[in-house]
Amino acid sequence: MVKSGKQARRAGALAESPSHLMHRALQLALDIYSEEMGQGGLTQRQFAVLEAVSVKSGLTQTDLVRATGIDRSTLADLVSRMTVKGLLERERSTLDARAKAVRLSAAGTEALETARPRVIAADKRIMALLPKGKREGFIELLGELGAAADAAPEQAKDEAKALKKAQKDARKAEKAARKAEPKPEKAPKPAKSEKTPKPKKAKAAPVPKTEPVG
């Protein structure tokens, strides 16, 4: 019997799927964010980029990928559009001439200051959906998942390197094993059969000369 005050767990695979439940939670969080931000406000990703740049000005797009968790191609397009809108400014990085550093513009700073209290309000609404005793643990778990996401690209590189090395070692071991195998002895060549000597042709007996008569 289900106890009073507790929601019955729904049967089915989706009720036990972390990916599905996290997706639903994300949809809820984005809906609340949009309601608090209002029409024409910063998107959640735009806010994340502006907030990251405000913490450390002059970040490259590679730095922003690490700081925000937004994938590289999406971030490049996002920064480009935000620059066109006048929220960001780009210039050559002093550390890497091939990269561009990103800075807040005056309009970006203003948009960020306007957005911050609205984001705080959205976060409070989301956390209010959880029991007080579970809120701190919830944030800690999200932080662990975020750290795992940050480590995933490097971990994938390390795993790829390890796999490549293992394959190389396996090829070396296989080659060494082939060299160590005793070579099969060559079958002795069949003895040459003695040629039967051809019979010598008998020379014809010489015809005796006859004395001429009388």
C-alpha cells in the first residue's frame, strides 16, 4: 500500500531511466528560466557565456567550451551571433595569435546585470520544488555530473590513446611470436635417379676385301 503524502512511482522503463528523468527535469528548468527571463531576454546559453566571460575577460572560444560545457561548434555560432548583437567583442589573443579573445561589451555587461536577478529567481523556483533537506545534496550530485562531463573529452582521448597503444603492442607481440616459431624443415629433395646408360651401337663388321680373279 502506498503511504499517504508520497507520490506513487509509475511503472515502466521510463520511470527508472536517469537520462529520461534528467531530460524532463531540464525541460522544466528551461521553462521556468524562460518565464522569469521574459520575452527577448537572454537564453540560458547566452547567459552562461556572458557570465563566464565576466569572471575572466579575454577567454578564447576553447576556454569558453571548458567553462560552459557548450560544444565547440554550437559555441562558435553562439559567440558569432552575440558579437553581431553587440553583446561581445572579439580581438586577437595575446597568448595565441591564432585564437580570438572574447570580452564583454558595454551592452553585454548591461544585459548580464539585468539577467542575473531573473536567473536567481528561476533557480529559487526550481529548488523550491525539492524538500529542503535534499536541496544541498541535489546540487552536489549535479556538480559531480558536471565534473564528469568536463572530464569526458580528456578521458575519451586517453582511452583512444590506450586502445591505439594496445593494438600496436598486440601487433608487435604477434610479429615476435611469428619470428619465434620454428621454421618447418624443408623436405629433402628426391634423389636423382641414375640414368640408364644408353646401349652403345654395335659397329658393323668390316667387309673383307676380295682379291680380283685372274
